[in-house]
Amino acid sequence: MRLIILGPPGAGKGTQASRIAEHFGIPAISTGDIFRANIKNETELGQQVKAILAAGGYVSDEITNAIVEDRLGQDDCARGFLLDGYPRTLAQVEALDGMLAASGGSLDRVLELTVDDDVVVGRLLKRAEIEGRVDDTEEVIRERMAIYHRETKPLSDTYRERGLLVEVDGDGEVDAVTERITSALA
Ligand code: ADP
């Protein structure tokens, strides 16, 4: 099972990604988590991307693609994976196509969690109070939403044209959304 989960910041991708991954027995790979872990551990990569994440911008395709390629080459991805937060640009879609072609695999589904902008901004502001993520201030949230609509939202059309897109309403209780996703993927 090779899956992608798409959706705006605050759509609940991370939460749903771990549940779906567990359901299918595959690893959930979040590029955001990988970057945050590197920042926390003060690695060279962490130093490179710290300011970008804090400002809500996208890390370069070059860096991001290299990280994903490395991660997908690890043993636990042999039976499949769920990508959360990648691809985010059309260039990343192409890079992923290349990685999959090289390994002889292909995507099964691309799940898009749809949630209104107002709902996600509200959720992100609440998360800011709880988790204190540096990219959860109102100004940075607005920037992330704008970049999402410009750079990432077009990816749903690309995957729809390929017949891979499955749209699921991400509004509502976490369990209800998980239920919708698992039945949509069944
Ligand atoms: P969210 O889905 O809430 O925006 P993520 O945890 O997925 O948060 O990502 C946090 C940040 O990490 C992004 O705002 C961006 O700076 C960086 N990032 C994550 N994935 C990518 C990617 N595929 N391409 C470029 N930057 C990325």
C-alpha cells in the first residue's frame, strides 16, 4: 500500500496519518516531523531549515526530495508507506514519480482531507496555545495557508487526473474522520 495524504495545514493529516498507517501496517512518513527532529537535535540539516520552518516557507525541493528518497529506501518501506506532507510542489510530484519508477512501485491512492480555511486557522491557533510550535503564530499561519493554496492545492488536480484522488471531509470528530477515511480506502 503506497499512499499520500494531502490537505491544508491544520487539516489533521498527522493524526489521521498515524491511524491509517497503523491500520495498514505501513510507516507514516512526515517530512515536517523529520525537519522538526533535525532542528531539535541541532543537526546540519536542522540548521539549514530552521528559519524556513519558523517563517512558514517551504524547504527547497532539492533538500526535501533527497530526504524522502533516503527514507523510502529504508527496509520498513518495502511493503508500502504513507507520505504526510510530501509531495507539496509539482516538482516534488515529479521527483516522487522518479523514485517510484526506479523501485518498480506505484501509488495506490492519494487521500485529500478537505477542510475550510476558517476551520483550519481556528485549529492552528488552538494548537499554538497547546504545543507552542514556532510556525503556529497567526501571521505565519496566514503565510502557510497562502503558500498551500498556491503551491500544494494544485496537486489534487494532478492526482485527480491520474484517477488516484480520494477526497474525504476532514471536518468533525477525529474518530469520525478516521472512519470516513478507512471506508473510503476499503
Ligand atoms: P503542516 O501540515 O501543519 O503545515 P508539516 O508538519 O507538514 O505542517 O510541515 C511543517 C513545515 O515543514 C512546513 O511549513 C515546511 O516549512 C516544511 N515542510 C514539510 N514538508 C515539506 C515539503 N514537502 N516541502 C517543503 N517544505 C516542507
